[in-house]
Amino acid sequence: MSSEMDYIQSLASAQTYLFQFGGAFLICIGSIGCILNLIIFSKKNLRKNPCSVYFIAYNIVNLFQICVALSQTMLLYGYSISTTSWSNSFCRFTYFSGYVVDVLSSFYLILASIDRMLCTSRNARIRRHSNHLVAYTCIIVGTICCMLFHTPALILVNIIEIIPNYYVCYSDSDGYLAFTNYYLLTKVILIPTLMIIFEICTIKNIQSSHRARVIPMSITAGNALNHGRSKDRQLIRILLINITVYIIFNIMTPVVSLYQQIVQYQSISLAQSQMNSFLTNMKTAVFLVVLSCAVALDVTLNQHWNLWKKTNNKNYSDVEEHIRRNIWESNLKKVQAHNYEADLGIHTFWLGMNQFADLTEIEFSKMMNGDNAKILNQKNNAQYEFTRNPTVKLPDTVDWRDKGYVNPVTDQGQCTSDWALAATGSLEGQHFNATGKLVVLSIQNLIDCSGKQGNMGCIGGEPIQAYEYIKENNGIDTEDAYPYEGDSNRCRFKAEGVGATVTGSTAIKSKDEEALQEAVANIGPIAVAIDSSHTSFQLYKQGVYHEIFCSQIHLDRGLLAVGYGTDSGKDYWLVRNSMGVKWGEQGYIRMTRNKRNECGIATSASYPLVPKM
């Protein structure tokens, strides 16, 4: 008997110390987790998604649960202070708020599940129901209904003395107790079932969209779908984690209830009773904290994260660091999964954690491409169209770098000057062909001075319009005469600094890869435009790039095609990018060739005409 009492005393002491010292720690960790989640989901790039609205509401409720329910548990079991017996009003409010936030937490998860099911549907009309108006309406109406549903707790719950000098907050109404028991039983069964059903529907929608690509109702909708895909996948993963945690911990409730029903007529020892109480209380505390940290960071990656920041010279504020770290970890998982499949031969290229690994797909596209898609998609207004000669025998491999036509890779920074770099790159090659001198031409000259022709500086532009400006201006300055600043400014062209002139421009027949191949082989480096709005392009490292979701018409980046070739039976275009030598293959990318004009590389290709020397 003495050993059993010692065991009971040990459990009671352990519970007391855990709640005294660990309770405050759990509240802090849980609250910080919820607050950080609220900051993340409130960021501009995420809050545009209706699912983020549900997650914001969900984390607000969780924060309330942690601060109220966990604090009361800590005071009760750590310091023997029962806050619910202070007054009838506080007792009723605690009882009422406990039921409301408990059901709202699961209700918001269900709404998020429904939203993911809607947004992944192949039916465009169904996808339209995933919007902010529906989200706010469901949250407001649902919250009001939940509060009305549990208003009896504000009337029928009182402080009751169950034994002398021992008071509890409870209801002495048999009808209300029966109602709450049936309600809890229904909730435990119905809510996880609904979550599982909606998530299965979401997964089926995703699998269906992989087999047959979703057809948007308009080009604009299609572009939004491309940009939002990565963000939607991230939200679906977060939702799955939260639902899994919710189901695992809540499945304990019916298990415990079933166990209590089985042993209700059996005599159990005090030690067993104490152990049951201890485990139940700890389950509640851990559950609330785990839910709040569903988007928490992987501490095992701290060393890798710090090394990546140092290598790429990245510095953040405390709040931004958490956000960037989450994005970085998400991208790391994509890179690891993709590269594993590439090693197995499923893909023809590999990804890497380059300097853009802390950006979402949307952020990267906006920072590097701006509104360039709107300009590059305009009609090609070149003076001439390239005429093919089908009888000409083309070489199997071309690389104009080996012949001195191409300058080193440039880093455009955060100015959308890729169009200017593509234009000057092609002109530098043609000028070299005519004079034998490779000059570095000023892209800043084009950024600042070609607005009249339709270009928009660091917002975006088009090579054909750049050639038009150079022709009308009687030349373009060299880089030395007009250095790059990475921002739009007033025009400061100097006639004495001219490095090259243009007499006109020639466009390659749109979407004709054979014509582009002949031009690259016989003319020199050609300015091209592609669809680069994919994480696979953002994080490209090496290999022959192949993106099945690439568009032929949604072009957002100007590049320079400097050659072509074949690698292990895979035809490719050799293309110079303008994001520095840390990106891709020393600043270059090999893009799939002869695959239905993939990524639109032959849709808007052109080169300048220069005077004969």
C-alpha cells in the first residue's frame, strides 16, 4: 500500500511540477506559434488566397484557447487555483467560450478543406466559389451560429458544491447534460469524417488535374492559375498537417470515453485513476501547442539555413526571417523531391538552392519579370521576317560563345531589364560579326530612353522596340559611357559614347523552331522571350530544362539564344539569362528544343540589322 501511495504521490508531484514550470513555457511557445502563423498568413502574397483567411481565423481561435484554456489548466493543476469557481458569471463565460472556440477551431478547418476542394476543381465555375466574399461570409455567419447554439451554457451552468468545500463549474440540468453528451459524441464522429471526405476530394481533384490539365476560362485566369499553383500546394500541405494533428489528438477522446464506459463498473486503483487524469491533462496541453506550431520551422536545418544566408549575403529582420525561412524550407523540400526523381531518370534537369530560394514563385516572378508579360505578348512589329532556306544543311551544334560573339553573363538585380539585355546581346553579336569588335552596350540607355517606342524601363520592354529606338536615335551608348544603375532614370544619352547602330530589325516566324534554329546557326545570337513563371525555372541548376506547364503565349522574360545542341539524345537551346552566374549553369540554361515550342522560345524571337562595314 505504501509503494502505491508513493507512486500516486510521484504522479501528482510530476503533474504539479510539469504544469508549474512547463505550463508557462507551453503557453509562450503556443502563443508565439499562433502569432507567427498570423503574421505569415497576413502577408500580402498569402492573404490574397481565401484559404489564408480561414487559417487566420483558425489561429486566432487557437491563440484564445491557449491563453484561456491552457492558462486555466496550468493554474488548476500547477497551483491548485480553480478560476471557474470565482463567480457564476466567470464560470458561465468560461464554459460557453470553451465550447465555442472548440467547435470554431474545427469549423474553420472544415471551411479551409472545402475551399481547397473548390479551388482544385477542374470546373472553372466551381473554382469561382473559392473567394474572399464566401470566406468572410462563412466565418461571420458560422461564428454567430456557433455562439447562438451554445447560449444555453450562459444560463444553465452554475458553480456547484459537489462535496463540502469543493466547488466546480458544472450544470445540474439533466437535459442539458444529455444534450452536451450527444453533441460531443456527434462532433467527435462527424467533424473528422467531414475533414477526411473533403481532403479525399481535394486529392482526387489534384490527381485529375495532373492527368488532364485544367482549362482556364480565360488567358488571365490561366496566368493566375500558373502563379497561384505553388501557393495553393503550400496551403494544402499546411491544411493536411493541421487536420492530421487534429484527428490524431481528438481520436483519443472517444477512445478514453469508450475505455471509461468499459471500466465504469470495475474497481480501479487510485494509481490507475491518477495516471488517467495525468495523461488526459497532458494530452490537452500538448494538442493546443502542436496545433499552434503546425507551420513551425525544422530546427535540424539551422546550420544549412545560416550557411545559405551567409553564402548569398542575406539579412532579415526577426519577423521577416521566420517568413523567409518557411519559404526556404518549402523550396528545399521541392528541390530534394525533384532531384531524387531526376536521379532516377524521371526528369532531365536538376534544381538548386540558389539566391532565389527564399522567394515564393509569385514573388520571384514579380521581382524579376514585373509587368513584362503584358509587353512581350504584344504583336511583333519588326520591319522584316526571317526567310528560311530549307535546303541549307545546319550544323548539329552551335555555340556563339566560342566564336567571340557573346559577352559575359550580367545580373539585372531587381530591375526588369532582361528585355534590354536580350536586345543588346543580339546587337553585340551582330556588331561583332560586322566589325570584329565585341563591345559592351548600355542597357541603362535603353531603360531610360526608349519609352517613346513603348518600353517601360524597369517595368518591362520588348527587344523590337529597343531596336526601333536605336535606329531613330542613330545609335546606343557603350556601357562605359552610360553605366548600369538597376533603376529607371531620366535619359542621359551622349552621342560621343555610341558603340553600335541599327538599320532595322528582323523577326523569326512565330512558333517555328526550325526557323529559329536556322537563324541561330547562320545569323548569330537571337533575342527570345519565354514563360519563366515556374518554380522549376526559379531554382534551375543544370540539365535540359523541361516544364510541362510552360506556356507558348504567356511570355514574361527576355533571354538570348546563343546556340543549340543535343545531350544524350535530348535536343536543347543554349540560352543566356540575366540573373548572375550563381543561377543555372553559370548563368545559362539549356532549354528543351523541338518539343512543340516549349515555353514559347520561338514565339517572339528577333535580331537587329546593322550597317555593313
